Amino acid sequence: MTSAAIRFIKLEALGNDFMLVDGRDQAFAPTAERIRRMADRRLGIGFDQLLILSSSTRSDCLCSVTLFNNDGSPAQQCGNGMRAIALWLHRNHELTSRACLDTAGGRVWLHYESAQRITATLTVPDFRPSAWGLTSNDPKWAESLADQSIELHGVSMGNPHLVIPWPTRPDSTTLEKLAAPLVAHPALAEGANISLARVIDRHSVQLAVFERGAGPTPACGSAACATAAVLISRGQIDTPVKVKQPGGELVVHWPASDQPIEMTGPARLVFHGTIEPEPE
């Protein structure tokens, strides 16, 4: 018997792009090698992350989400991906206004207003070194990079982030130079997403992100939240904050230090497709 082709949806949110497979009505458990092939932008579909939906065991969640980076490694959270899923669920007549998603990085609450205005509420930012994977108990961390001492500020958004405050407009060359030795640093149990952040004023930040397992991306939702949390906690900015990335702008709001953080921005469906099953 020939296996059926797998249906998928290609979506993007501020240029951060995704392959979404709704596994609630079709079996799909790709190997890391197959994910890498599908993620190839010349030989496959091309994406930053793969998102697979499944039924949730939580009664308050609409579905569960399993995430993979384009190198085949597992991911815990993806803020832009959550908004992309919200758009799909709305178009699939499952989400009218609000819903909950179950992820490895915690529950995510969605609020759909329009394709241009989707809010994803992530977890409470966690600054404990153990939460973002630092093997040392001292949260103060600096590295000698690019011939200077660089302050690193860690936080977990369900996934690990390092935020580097930067005095000038972050560019791709500087980002990659700083991120290369940090993204899989031996002091980090699971690596980290690296953000280079410049404060523009009390309510706006410029950001460039190197995603763990995916590399430089036009935008990263969880990194935008992580950056806002770090800079708000340091007294450098105030909520709400506009986070400007190469792919566009997100608005991040953090009501209080013990509250979940939320971000609002757009998402877009690019195309539907099918992929052939792996040969037996």
C-alpha cells in the first residue's frame, strides 16, 4: 500500500518562515535528516522552523505544538511561529478570538484580532541561570569578544536567550561575529539564541538575532520578548516597547515582573503543499 502524501502549510511572520504540518489527522514524525532536507531552500521547501500540531492532553489547550529548527534539532519555543499557528487555526475555523497552545516551553495564549494583529502571550521571563542553561550559578557574565569585554544577559522564555546591549545599530556582520562563539558556548547546557540590541528610546529597540539551530533570521518573537524583559528589568526601557527587526516590528508588553510577557504582530500564509512520503 502506498502511503499518502503529507499536507503542509508554509507561513511567515516578519520574514521568519515556517513549515506547518497538522498532525492531528495525519501521521508525521520526520527524522532530523529529513527535516534538514525539507528546510533546504534550494532542494526542499525552505524554512527556519518546522511546527507540528498534535492533540493536547491539557483540557484548556486547543492543541500541542512540537518544534524543530532547520538543522533538525528540537526547539522549545517560537513566538513568531505561535502567531503563524494562530493564523492557520483561524483560517481553519478553529480560532475565533482566543485559544491556548501547549508547547515544550510552556503554554502560549493566543489572541487573534486580524492577520496584522495577533498576540501571543508567552511564559513569565525567568532570569535564574539554571533556567536559561548557564552551568555556573553566577548570573553576571562577560566574555572577551571582538577585542572588547561584552556583557551577556540571560533569560528563559521557555527557551534560552542571551541578550547583548549594543551602542550602535546592530548589523549582520557584527551579529555573526559575536554569536558564533556564544550560540553553543560550553558554559551553556543547551546553547542559546543570541540577540544584539540597541536602545533607541524608552519605548523602542533595534534588534538582530542569531537563532540557535537556525542562524540569523529576519525576526524572532521569543528573542524580542527576551530582549524587552532584559532591558525593562535593567531600567533601560519601559513597557510597551516596539522591537524593530530586519523583518519588521513587534510590540512587546510586560505588565509586571511576575506576569507573562506578550507580543503583538502579523503573520501571513504563503502557500499550501504536499510532500511525498519517504521511500520504504
